[in-house]
Amino acid sequence: MVKFSKQFEGQLVPEWKEAFVDYWQLKKDLKKIHLLNNNNKNTLIKHSHHNSLSSNFLSSLKGGFSLFGHQHKDHEAIHVHKKLASSASKGDMYETELVEQFEDSDAAKEFFSCLDLQLNKVNQFYKTKEKEFLDRGDCLKKQMDILVELKAAFKQQRDKAANSAQDSTEDASIDCRISCEEDSVTDRIEQEQIQDDSTDDLEKNEVLDSPRSEEMGKSTRIMKGEDRKLRTLSGRVFNCQGKNLRINIPLTTPSRTFSAISYLVWGDLVNQSSNNCNPEGSKLRINKTKLHHAEKMIKGAFIELYKGLGYLETYRNLNMLAFVKILKKFDKVTEKQVLPIYLKVVESSYFNSSDKVMNLSDEVENLFIKHFAEEDRRKARKYLKPHQRKESHSVTFFIGLFTGSFIALLVGYVIMARITGMYRQHPDTAYMETVYPVLSIFSLMFLHFFLYGCNILMWRKSRINYSFIFELAPTKELKYRDVFLICTTSMTAVVGVMFIHLSLLTKRHSYSQVQAIPGLLLLSFLLLLVCPFNICYRSSRYRFLCVIRNIVLSPLYKVVMLDFFMADQLCSQVPMLQNLEHVACYYLTGSYKTQDYGYCMRAKHYRDLAYAVSFIPYYWRAMQCARRWFDEGQINHLVNLGKYVSAMLAAGAKVAYEREKSVGWLCLVVVISSAATIYQLYWDFVMDWGLLQMNSKNPWLRNELVLRRKFIYYFSMGLNLILRLAWLQTVLHSNFEHVDNRVTGLFLASLEVIRRGQWNFYRLENEHLNNAGKYRAVKTVPLPFHEVDEED
């Protein structure tokens, strides 16, 4: 049977852990009472054995006291006082008074003091979150009313156009009148700055009596301020259905981005030519596309609100169960009847008696069914309550099967390569130039993927909510077993094909006959990646391709956590990308037919492309930083951009040194690479991992740690420092004895992938702690419609 503490920790909302009942501290206080009671009983037994006469006397006294106890049997052991709070935001406060004498009064007082503190904390947090979600619900209902009115007007306009038989190639649209002048770019930026300042002020309001209390103040108005931070496609105020509205669509796609850029460039020029609106006003067309985007945003906001209400219901039930469990344990240890008395207070407290959350949850579900599910409750449940995909034992079986197959094939391949001498310092040049890069690509890629599976396993063990951080759908996300299955299956296939290919070469088959095999292997994996059929994790493959598209077009797409996280992974896979470029050149130019494996290194344009590959991941990441600065306006993103610029400069210096191995270029490589390494280490430790906090209670770390053993953090910092110095290989040119330099390069590239694997864990740990510090368990979705006053 699973202990309740394990069950409690496994079911609580990770980001709200500090707001739950501190069940573990209450157990510690109860254990202290239990130990004191045992000591008192042991002392009593020792005294009773010294003298039989005194023993009889004590027995008589005990009988007298038991009679006295029977007289006061109906009296309550404790009395819980309810105090009115000083402010309405805090709610009522509870304080327990001990009526009966306990064996250790100080320990009992300490226990009930902690219990009262937990009850007050739970009530306070529940009331705050309830108000936040109620405000979200009211705001969403207004948004839904506006959307329904606009859709009705759109349908009426379309029917009218159909009746009048007017031919038009454009989409039907609602012609609304602009009620006031368009906001200039400067005015919009100033308004956003004011809103940011007001949001910062809100964070200072006290909600919980804890070191994190200031973070909860902004929750009551989060829906009103958060969505205005984004640069939007249209900031114009229009009048429709008797309301002054502004429609804001976030710039998440290239088409919206280009529209916004054109608006930023020409908006002020148009405003200067027409300072005042004419009496008729200019027309604003709201077409079907804009309504579709607005509907999608509102739908996402309803889903997140429903998820938050579910979390709050879980919060209520788990805390109620925790109070029952700990009070039962107290009664068992002290042999007092405290549970009925205190439980009556808990049941009547605000967090258990309020039904506003349940009512709002039912209302949200009904609205979603009506407007987004075509009155189909089952369809609505797929969005509001998606079922977790069950893990199959067959996956574990096949992981073991393919792991054994991979190891057997790898051993056979290594033995055969050792016999043929393929990886010595003077190997078969054709094999190392053409086949080995393909093996390197798969080795680095699936090593990285295997480490990602290890990351998922560690995140789950540490209760880090990676699904929420990456915004992954619970029904489609890859579990760590799925990742391990993909790795073992793929590497078994790769090593098996490489083993067959090497066997054919040892049997004296010509290169022209077998050289296409590695290329076909790579092509088969690429075709599987883009396969449109619902096989081999199609949803995950599609999501991966979308993320790669967002990275390649990074200045144009809005950057989310998963996008820049994946771009950081590509920064550690520069050797793999270089090998991919070399293999693509070799097969696409037809060099494999003529055995001219040196053509790609002789042709200037292919050689320049190979050098450009060294810069591209850093360029993509720098463009993401620029885009985030444009969207959010935080200087930190520009500082982060400088880190990737320094990495590009270091890569350029290395390329120049490889072309001209002179002392001047060597000195430049050392200086630039050293500066870039220091820059990167500072950002790793301080910004990405949140460590090296000077005033932390954990020296050189941070106050909140997910892992219990601190030495793991120090070890990881030292390992990250060592692996960041892999660029010294460019200067030292050290090789292992009797091993080809390409094998050495693969080994160093693998070390960088391992460094990135450990970086991933601490990066998400820091992100999770930031979310927990702000009690952010659900996503804030920007809303499309904003009602404005006439004077605005």
C-alpha cells in the first residue's frame, strides 16, 4: 500500500507545492510528540519496578485520575478560535487553544500552531486563486459575447451580399467605423510601458505569509495586463454593434509579422496626413480570417481556465484529505479525540465550503460545448479533459530486445572495423570520407535523443512540469520509454546496415556497388520523418518539423520556450550539421558514382557553405533573441543575443585559423574563444541555471533546489566548465594514439552533446522554480478584444 505522503506528493500541482499543506512538517512535529510520550512511559515503568508499595500508590492515584477523567469525558480537548482578518483579501484566521492538559504541552502547542498556519495559508491561497479565476471567467464571457455578436454580423453581411448577387473575389467582411484616430507606434509603446509598471506594482501586494508572498499580487488582474504586452497585428479602435473595441492578434506567423512591420512603417505617416477622423470615419474590415484567429484564442483561453479550475479542485480535495490524515495520526499518538473538533472547523472553512469554483467550472464546460463543440459533450471533453496515453509493457519489452540487438551488432561492427583497420591513423580514405560521416550523424543525433529521454525521466522523478513548460499536449507527448524505444530501434537499424555494408566491402565488392547503401539509409530516415501516414509517432514528427520551421524563420515566428530550447540543442550539434552538409553534397552531386569524394572540399561554393553551417545555429538563436526583445522589450534578450554573436565570432576565428595557420590567427582564436567561453559560462550558471546567488542559504547556488544533494550542482558546474573548453582542441590538435582524427572529432562532439544533456535538466529546473515562485500552473492566453472608453 502506498503511503499517503507519497500519494500526496505525486498528485499535488507542482507549481503550487508551497501553497499546499506542509504535511511533512506536521509529521515531524507529530513524531516529536510520539517520542516524548514514549520517553515518559519508559520513565514511568522504571519507577514502578523500584518499589512495589510505591507502585500500588501510583496505581491508586492512576485510578483517581481516571475517575477524574471520566468526569470530564465530554469536555473538548481543544477549542479553535475564529478571528476576523485585518483585510478582506486575507480572510478569516484560525487559532487553536489547548483545553485539556497534554503530556507535552509545548510540543502539542507547536503542532497546533503549525496546523493553524497551514489552514490559514490554504484558505488564503484558495481565496486568491478563486478570485483570479472568477475574474478570468468574467473576462472570457465578455469576450465570448463580443465574438458571437461579430459572427452574427458577419453572417448577416454575407447573407446580404449573397442576396444582392454581388460578385466579389475577396472574403466577406464586416465594415465597421473607426471611432477615433489610430494609435501611433510611440503611444502604444508608452501605454505598454505604463502597463508593465503597474504590473510590477501589483506583484508587491501580500497574499501569502511566506517569502514568496509578493509574487501572488498580480494574479487578480493577470488577464487584463498580460495580453497587452505583445505587439499585435491591429491596435486600431473601431465601433461595431455600438461598442468601441480594439482587436489584437499576436504576431505568431510571418504573414502577421509582415503586416505589423508595414503598419509600423506606414502607420505614423498615415496619421500625420489625417490628424483627425472625418465625421464618417474610415472603414476597418474584419474578415473571416481575423474572426477565426480571435475564436481560436478564446477557445485556448477557455481550455486553460478549465484546467486551472480543475487544479483548484484538486488543491481543495488533497488538502482536505491531508488534514484528515494528520488529525487521525494525532489522535492515535496522543489518545485524544481531536479529529471531530478540528475537522468540523476545516469543513466549514472557506476553501472547503465555497462552491464558486465548481459553478464556474460547470458554466465554462457548458459554454465550451455550446460554442466550440457543436453541442457534443464527448467532443468537448477531448479538449477540456484529455486522457493520458497509457504506457504499455510491450514498449519496455521491445526496448530490452533492441538494446540487446544493438549491443551485439555494435560489438560485431567494432571487431570487423578493428580487423580491417578502418579507424587507424592511415585508414581507407574513401570509407572515412563517405561512410563514416553518415554513422557520425546518426550517432550524435540519437545520443542527443537518448539524453533527452534521460532528461524526461529525471524531470518526472523530480516533479518538474516539463509538459507545461514546453506546452506539450498530454495525449501526444513522448514519454521517456517512447524516446528510448526510438533510440534503440533506430540505432539497431543503423548499426545493422553499417555492419552489412562493411561486410560487403571486406568481401571485395566494389565501392560503386555498395556506396549507395549509406545514402539510402539516410534517405529512408528523412522520408520517415516527413511520412504523412499515422505511423511512428506522427504527431511528434509533425511538431518537430514545425519547431524546425519556426527556428529557420525565427525572426518571423513568435518564439516560445520549445523553439529556443530546440535552437540551443542545434548549437551543440554543429559537427552533425557539418557532416550532414558533406553527405548531402556527396550524394546530390553524384560524386558517389565517380568516387570523387574530394569534390565537395575543392568546390569553393560548397566549401563556403560548409563554413556557413558553423554559424547558422548561432545566427538562428540570435534572431530568436532579437524577436523576443521586440515582443517583450526586455534588455536581457539583447544581452543574450550578444552571447551568440560572440560564439559566431569565435567560430569565424577558428575557420580563418584553419585556412591560414599563422600565429596571429592563433592568438585571435585564443582571445575571442576565451571571452566567448567566459560569457557563455556566466550565462549558463547565472541566467539559465539561476545559480551563483551571493545571498543564498546554499553557498554559490540558489535558495530553492530540486535535488537534495548539493554536491551534484557543484559537480555539474565543474563538468560544464571543463566541457565548455573543448575548443582548445582547435589549438592543441591532440589525437589519440593510432586513432584517426575524425574519430577524435566525434568523441569531442559527443562530449558537447553530453554537456547539453546536463544543461537541459538544470535549465528546466530553473524555469520550473520560476513558475513555482509565481504560482503559475496554467498558461495565460492573450485575448483578442479590448473594450475602450470613448476618451481613449
